[in-house]
Amino acid sequence: MNTNLNWHKQQRGFIAIEYLFAIIAFSLMTVIGANLASKWMDSQNYQIAAQQQQTAADAAAKYLKDNISAVLALATPTVPAQITVAMLRNTNYLPAGFSDTNAFGQSFLVLARSPAPNQLESIVITTGGETIDEIGTREIAENLGGTGGFIPVSNASIVQGVRGGWQITLSNYGMNPGVGHTASALFLQDGSLANDYLYRNAIPGKPELNRMNTDLDMGANNVNNAANITASGTVTAGADVNAAGNVTGTTAKITGETYTGNWFRTQGDTGWYSEKWGGGWYMSDSDWIRAYGNKSVYTPGQSRAGSLASEGRTEVGEYLQLDGLAVENTACTPNGLVGRMPNGSQLTCQDSVWKAGSARVQIPVYQCPTLYGGTLGGGDWGFYGCTGQITNQPGCLTVESPNIQWFACSYVGTYGLN
């Protein structure tokens, strides 16, 4: 009997523990569900707040475009003109039932300052009401798109654009509603919407939001991962310019030396030119390298060629060394070639045969008459110059006092001297 009672008591204990775990699980699910529901409600409120702010921003942009002259007359660089929701309702830029506040009780206010002539730098900002945590302000700004911003906890003196796309300093507008508030950027220039801040992302229909209007100072920092860079002016580098591909330009002016690890190529009938002296090298056909400007070529070293042709006179300042050996009385071509024998004697190609003595001196030979005294008129001979001698003179002289007479000698040929 006691055994049955104990068993029933144990069973009741197990059932109680099961009920306890079920209650705990249900409670956890209720808490998690309530938390998810709360986050969903917050997200809905953030979306509604963003929609309300976008409506106010669109109305403010139209108002500023239509009334820019009046607003410019009131706005200064340090004191902005203020446009309220009531003013936008009264001028029919907002519907009559549009609320002055968003879903968190924050009021909308349009601030427009004029940093430069004919230019408005304007924002729609929320003031008062609940302080929204930064998760909420960031989500509202995200829902607004590129023009959305919020006051960050890390720097309550600025409005930061969504994802860091832009920022403005609140002191320029003379007010600061504090963290937990949002803003929309509106900028007008000559009556047209423009943004004075540079966006990281493209805004449809607003290319000017990605355009610089002044010099960009990188503060000695790098620009990395760029694709094409197009410049309409001069690109100046204080150090090296490195390129893995081609460098293309109209004219390259190098003040130092130029090095190339491969060919230095020119295109067209051009080459190298000395601007100072007006000469250089170039090619105008497929055969000849020419001296530009008909300049002479000088080197204190050697010049080598397979053959050397001179269209004018050839002058040698020292000796002319012939290394070509020839054999006397053998065939040669063309006539006029000059060679030498192993002992250094000169040979020339004459009548297609190598011949020696082409450099011998040819001397004429004459045979003179034989004349004796008394043959000229009975006088005494004073000089007997014609004795039948062989000479290189064309005549001989005889004297018989008082007569003098020149007699011609007969040409018989020549002989040569080496």
C-alpha cells in the first residue's frame, strides 16, 4: 500500500516540473515575440517619420525655388531664413491637414543660409519631441536616401549624411537640436536644386551631387583603386610616375636623361634630332640611315662597313693600308682595283689582269743627231752638243762661232722607274 502511494507522489512531481518548463518556454516566447513586435512597430514609425520628412523636404524645395529672391533677401552666411510647416501649408506647398510634427513629436523646420551670392544652402531639420536612439535616426536617414542625415552621438555638432555621404556644421545655421534628430539636405543655386556636398553614391537625375566645384586637397593622402583618370589641364607629380601599360601623349619633354630597356622607336621618316645644332639621324627609305641636314660624321675611333663608297674625293690623313692580297698576272675585275702582293708591292687591275708597276714613272727617250765642226759654214766649233747621244731631252745645241743652232732629237719611246 505504501509503495503505491509513493509512486503516485513521484508522478505528480514529474508533471509539476513539466508544467514549469512549459511556463518558462511560453514566457520566453512571449518576451521574444513582444520584442520583435516592438522592433517592427519602431521600424514602421521610422518609415512613417521618413515619409513625413520627405514630404516636408519636397515642399520646402519647391517653396525655395519659387521664392528664392525673397529668401535670399533674408538669408545671410551666418543667419538663416526660417520657413515653418505652417508657412508651407498657408502657401499650399503642403496639404492643409499636414502635421507640424513627425511620429515622434518632433517639429519640422526649414533653415536656409546664403554662403555665396545667388546660392542657398538649406536643410529641413527636426527639433524637440522625443530623442530617438541612433539606430532609429540612422534608419530614418536610410529611408530618406542620399539627402537624408542625422546628428550622430559621436559628434553632435554636425549633421552626417547617410553612410557618411556628406556632412554639414550646425553652427553655420545658428542652432543645434541635439542628438536623436534627423535632417534632409536641400541646396539651391540660381534657383535650381543643387547640393554643395560631394556624394559617394550616384543620385538619379542629380549628376552635380558627384561633382567638385573647387580644388580637392588630399592632405598628403593617397587616391587608391581608381580606374580611368581624365584631366583637361596639367598633371604634376613631385615624384615618380609609374605605369604598367603605355604612356601616350603628343610631345614628351624630358629635362634629364632618357633610358629604355628595349628599342627606341620612331614612326615615319624621322629619327634623332639635335635641336641645338640642327643635325641628327633619320631614315626615309628601307636601305639608308642618313645624316639630317647634310651633316658630316666624325669619330676619333673606327668606322666599319662591308664596303665603303665615296661619291667624291677620299682623303687619308695618315697611311692607306691595303689588306687585300693579289697574285700578279692573275684575273681580276673590275679594272681599277688596287691590291698588293705579300711583300707589299702594289698591284692594279689592268685589262682584267693583276699587274705590277702601275705606279712606275714613265720617262720619254730621244735619239739626237751626230754633228762635227765645219758643217755649219766653215767656222770653228765652239761647242759640240749633238753627238748622237740617247737623252730624255727633245733636242740638242751646237755652237760654231759666231753661230748657234738647235737641232731636234728623234723620239724613240719611254722607260719606267719603280
